[in-house]
Amino acid sequence: MTAIQRPAYGSNISLARRAWAIRRHALRMGQVQGQGYIGQALGIADVLAVAYFHGMDYRPEDPEWEGRDRFLLSIGHYAIALYAALIEAGIIPEEEIATYGMDDSRLPMSGMASYTPGMEITGGSLGHGLGIAVGMAMGLRRKKNPAFVINLMSDGELGEGSTWEAAMSASAQGLSNLICLVDFNDQQADGPSTQVLTAEPVADKWSAFGWHTQRVDGNDIQAVRAAFDAARAHPDPQPRVIVCDTTMCKGVPFLETREITHFVRVEADEWDRALAVLDEGQPQ
């Protein structure tokens, strides 16, 4: 077998359509339980589409292939979003959508590596993912494995001291095989993250910690794609970060405007409506 080659993988299907499908998978899973972190899944879908269908090397039929790029989900409650991407990538069968959050399902509501193919770590307490990513990147480098480690974290995790300890370590070690994605949606359980404990100026902070830093509109697929390419190609021996400004519930306007979107409330009769609205904008 040979590795999937970037960016040809899935080139016959547009990244926009991949993102649409990821959103649709997530909504269908949310409908199974009548709840879920749908706002985050809809918001980060464009970033996941670029990661899985342009920016990463992996084999859908062999999720533990040693040469794969490792995608780490630091934010365990985003599991519904990653499951949707893994389903679209062919790592998890689409029929498992109907088991989301149920007993003995491989798709628990919070991500657990022991349950789910393609789930590299168990994302629990926030702020731990980047530290794990640093250790994993160091290990791969020591083994002379050219794979990248890609860590997805939230803007809320920028308030965790362990995040910045890991950021310093990555820079000190010159981990050029580490890419951190920050989902900056400005929402957390206690309110807007910029009001709870602002991390701004975010890009300047990462740069000051020695990272190659980019900040893009995380719902602009071409901008995210260009940022991935620049991160992978950057020649200097330093870790790379892409801060992605995203809109919660992106793609379903009547949910985007809800006052509370961190754990957005979707009524029983609104799931089909959300799917219909999403389908109206189905890309080619």
C-alpha cells in the first residue's frame, strides 16, 4: 500500500463539499441524541475538511499506519466534529452515525482513543493536548519518522498555563514537525473567551514564544489551505501555529444567531430544519 498523496486525495470532490458533508454528518449525530456540541462542529468543519482532504497523510484502511500524520483532538468535547471528519474520510463507516452517544458505541460523546479508530488521544481536561503533541513530535523525530503532529485546541485553552509551558517546550526543541490549530470562536462555557480571560494579541503571543504564526479566517477554505501549505513548507526549525477565527454554528444561520452557542440548544423539531437549511447551500 502507498500513502495518500496530498493534495490529490479527494481532488475530484471539492473541499467545500467535504466541509458541507462534515457538517451534515455532525447534525445527523446530534439528532440521534437531541444534543451535542454542534456549534463547534459546524464552526470547525472547514478546518477539518482542509486537514483531512488536503493537509495530512494517512490511510483510511489502516488508521494506525506508522507513517501517518497524527491529528490530536485536545478539546474532547469536539468529538462529534472529529467523528464527522473520520466518517467522511472513510475511517469510520457512515452507518455508525446512528449509534452516536449510545452504550457500546465507538462514538462516545467525549472523544476516547480506546474506543474510536483515528482518535489519537483521549481529550479530557483542556490544556493537555499540546503537551502530549510536544512529546509525540519529539518521539517521531527521534525515530526519524517524517510525520507531522497536528494538534487542534480551543481559544479557551489559551488560558491554561500548561498550554504555554508546552508552547515554550516546542520552541526550545525546535519541533518543526508540530502544527497547532487554534479554533478561535470566542466562546466558552462562561461566556466570550476574550471577556473571560483574553489571550489577545494572540498572534503576537505565539510569535513571542518562538512559533511560526499565521492567523486566518477559519471558515475561508482557501485561506486555511494556504496556511496549511505554508506551515508544512516553512523552512525554519520551529513549531507552527495557525489561529483560525471561526463562527459557531457556521452554515445554519438560524443557529448562528442564538445567544448561547457554546452548547447550543436545538429543539426536537429544528434538526430537520437545520439539515434542510444546510442542504440548500450544498456545494458542488
